[in-house]
Amino acid sequence: MNTAIRILTGRDHSKHELTQKLKKRKYEKEIIDQVISACERFDYLNDERTAQIYVGQLKRKGYGKKRIRFDLNRKGLKGKRIQAILSRSVSEKEERECALRVFQKQLKRFESEEDSLKRKNKIYRYLYSRGFSETVISELVKKSDKTVG
């Protein structure tokens, strides 16, 4: 229990993350299950709260809904409740605004490409890697023709 509390004092962790960290420290499954249950009872461990915090962090870093969903799944934050948090936290309008901010931050990089097709491809790949939807990316690429070049 002390190890779990020490791990959780640094930042919120998902149930999956804490389980993995305790397994790495060679604790037995029964003990890990008891510790996880106790942490949940005392509200030291709350996957919904962790998901909300993490979604906020990733939004501020300029990631789209797809990337946020991927990172949540990687942390073991899955299921309908987590997806509901994601849907509530990242609206389509917010995703568009975020994509525009990210695009404008990288504008100089895109302006250096003289070939318009290559420029569009660079913009598309960059925004896609950040987890934005194809719809949002397409809108920005169309706008970029007017902005860049």
C-alpha cells in the first residue's frame, strides 16, 4: 500500500498503470488486487478523474480527438464512461480551433515548401499525426491555399 501511495503522490494514475507498476515491483496479484481496491475505496485511484485531467493536458498540448483517444487507451483508460468524458471534453468546435492554432504555429515551416501539392501533403501529415480528424484537416488544407503561397 505504501508503494502505491508513493506512486500516486506524483500524479494521478489509471488503475491499469498502477497495476503495471506494482507488477514490475514483483508484488503478487492478490496483493495488487487488494491495494487497487483500497486505493479506489479511499478515492486515491479514480480512472474518470485521471481521464479528465489527461484529456485537458493533451488538449493544451495541441492534440486532436483521435490522438487523445489513442493515448487514453494506451494508459488503460477505456470503456463507455471514458469515451463519454472524451466526447464532453473535446467538441468539434474545440478540435477545429486547436487544429488552427497548431497549424498557425507551424505556418513558417509550411510556407517554405513552394510546391503546393507537397505543402498540402505536409500539412495533412502533420495534423493527422497530431490526431485531428480528416474533416478538420481538409478544411484547414483548403484554407491554407489562401493563407500560404
